[in-house]
Amino acid sequence: MDPDIPQKKPVRVTIFNQSYTLLASEDSQEVLALAHTVDDLMSSIAKQAGNIDSTRTAVLACLHLADQLRTLERDLEDLKQRVDAKSKQFSFLLDRVIDA
């Protein structure tokens, strides 16, 4: 066995009343927590949307998560731009102090 390749272990989760066995190379508790988050989201959507099937519930959950991801990506890009601008500003100020 290659020690550089993480070993995958089965993790049993339940999402929206369906059981799944996933192979996880990460901490199994993290996989369980993610599955719990998805289960909670789908249950909340189903409760709010009324009597819709599980496929529609899953699609709405995916759209919700995609929206959250896009928002975080935009926030991260904004943060990167602000850090870059501050870095340039500090570099300019440092150059002025060194040259003085």
C-alpha cells in the first residue's frame, strides 16, 4: 500500500430518509456532519415547499448550496483584492521609508 494515498473507509449516512454508504478519505465525523447539514437543508426545504418529491427537494437544496458557494467565492475574491491593495500600499510606504 502506498502511504501517500489516504485510505478510504466506509461511512454510513442518512440523508432525507435514504441511507448511503460513502467512502471517505477524510475524517468520518466530517462526512457525517456534512450529511447532517444536507439532511437538515432538504428537510427544511420539503417542509417549506409542501408536498414535493425528493428529486425536486434535492435540486432546490443544490441550488441553495450553489448560491452559498457563489457568495463565498465572491467574498473571497473581494478579500483577495483588498489584501492585494493593502499589500501594494504597505509596499509603497515601506519603500518610501527605506528610501528616506
